[in-house]
Amino acid sequence: MPTRGDFCRFYFESSVEQKKGQLHHKLLMALSLYAKPPLPEILYAVTGVENSLDAADGLAKLQQLSLVNYRQGRYRMLPLTREYALSEMASNSEFENYARNRWVNWYLDFARQYGNKDWREWQNYQHLEQEWDNLIEVIEWCIASKRYNNVCKFWNYVKCYTYSLAYRQNRLSSWDAALLWLEWLSEAAISRQDLITAAEAIGSRAWKLTLIGQQSHLALANDLFTQAWELHQHLTLDMQVDLAIHIGVWHIQKQQFAQATHWLNQARNLLDNSDNSQIDSYIAIRLSLHILYYQGEIYYKTDNYNESKILFKQIFKQAQLIGWRRASLLAKDFLADIAIKQGKFKQAQNYLTEVLQVAENNQDKCSGAYTKRSLARLERKLGNFNTAQRWINEAIIDFETLGMKTEVLEAKALLQVINT
């Protein structure tokens, strides 16, 4: 007796057999490229259709055959239909080469237009977010097809968005794809002796693992940072400074503050010995504030609150002057924590209320979670234990959502203190 799969294949093949070479056959094959249903104009561009009325007519025929359906402005096909359509396209190599090249080029243009942004500042990534599943599909196809230059371009365009995911989503899962891309890109760059790309990709992978912060990730990050630093002279000077800072942060994560200070000083020396032709003045200011930020964190974590306060006030003021909103927020969050340590509870309350509002307005769940943890500390100091419990429980939920396991453990430890 024929299986359901056999029947579906028979139906599919009988439906398309007489349509091969026609526009709606091409549309069907092109539609199979997409992990997430595309907008019509994207599908038209990849198929190479110039007349949108002809394309709409072709898609209507596919709907009549129940091969696609139209919902919420996008054309969709069932997974089994997509499997058959991909197989059909594989047997039409000339059209597949044509469609895939247009598919890759369309998404390169799209990623360049809506990505390639400053990942250390809040950005609007609405367009990339809507097409992210399809971008993953095209990047991974380029990797499987060893299209090195395409992968390099895609990474440069979308790396900003991958970092933004850590502010809003579970970084353990949302960074899986990016970490694999960087691993492939590192190896491919080394094999091609493209050492600047190799150093950048290895360093980026190490930085992501450092931000995840678990011991297994930190161990791998340490090895990768060693490899990246061996290649650091191939990087531009601003990238060298960035790499030294990130290595310093790795040591902060390990509570190795003397080594962290060494690397931050290394970054400072590189920056101070540069000239105007090597680093743009705006980038130089940002790198300088980045160094000060982690120096301030070291002071805070070693109970040197007055020195920490001086640095974070300086960071806040300069970040405000250059319009670096996220840096000014993070500096104010630390100033609030210092105010709590120094018993200036009203000042801390004012800071934290503002910081939480700004973080929520920018959908920065990560900054919001840290702020809620600080609010729990404040309310505990004030003797408001029920309010402190509410804030720390909200922080725990946010940290768990973001996959920040170290912070989850720290927050749960604080909850136990509040409850005793």
C-alpha cells in the first residue's frame, strides 16, 4: 500500500510535471530557498521576474494547486512541499545557480543596508530581525558552498545584530549560529593566509564566549585570545586596542584583577602611542572610555569605591558629550551601586529609576536585569524585604531568559541573603 509520503510525492510530481520551465514552476523552486516565508518582492527579485503581475498570476496558480498559501503578506509552503521543491530545483542546475546567486546577492545588499551598525549602541534592527531565519539559511549555504568572500561580507554586516541579541534573548542559543560561523571563518581565513580576518574572527569568537561567562566557555576563550593576540599586529590599531581590552575583561571574569589591569594598560599604551592617522578621534574617545569602564569595574570589585566613582562620573560625562547613550547608562548603573555601598540611598534610587526606564525603552533586558538586581540590594538595605524579593525574582527571570547562568547563581545567592 502506498505511504502518505508516496502519495504526496506523486501529487507534487503530477502537479509540476506539465509546468516545468514556466514561471510558476520557477517561483515554486525559488520559494523553497527560504527558511521563513519571504515577502513577494524578495521572491520576485530572486526568480528574476520583472513583471510583478505575471509573478502574482504564477503564484495564484500555485495556490490553486495547493502548493503554496498566502498569509499575512507572505507566500508559504509546507515543509514536505519545500523538501520536494528543493529536490526539483537540484535537478534544474542552471536555474538553481541563477536563483542562488540572486538570492545571495539580494541578502548581501539587504544586510549591508540594515546591518553594519555600531554594536555598542542601541540600534533599530527591525528589518534584520524579520529576515533573520532567511539570513541564517543563506549564510550557512555560503559556508557549505565555501563562498568565503560572501561569508566575510555577511559577517561584517550582521555581527552588530548578533551582539544585540545578547541584550534581548538567550545568548546561549541565539549565539550558536554565530559561534559556528566564526569557527569556520577563522579556519578558512588561516588556510587562505588572510590573517587580519583570522585575527578578527578568532577574537570575536573569544569575546562572545567571554560574555557567556561559563567556565567551559572561558577556558576555550582563553586559548582563542592567545591565538588572536599572536596575530594582533595584522589588525588595525583600533582593533588591537579592542582585543587587548577584551582579554582584560576575560581576566576580570576570572577575578584576576592584576592581569586584567595589565591588559587594560596594554590597551591604553597602544591608544596613547597612536597618531591621528591611525585611529579616528571619535573611535579613540570611545576606546578610551571603554578602558576606563573596566578600570572602574576593577576598582569597584576591589572595594575602592571612591576611585571607581571618579572614573564612572568621568565616563558618564564624556559619553553624554559624544552621544553614547548605552555607555552613559552603564556608567550610571555603576554609580548607583557605588551609592548603595556608600549609604547614599536616595541618590541610588534616583539613578536606578532612570536607568531601568531607559533600559526598558530600548528593550535592553540585560541592562534591565542588572538594574533590578541593584534595586533588590537597595531595598534590602532600606529594610524593604518584600520589595527586594520582588526585584531579585524579576532579575533572576531575566537572567535565566538571557542564558546568563553566572548571574543567575549570584542573584539566587542574594535572594537567600534577603530571605534570612
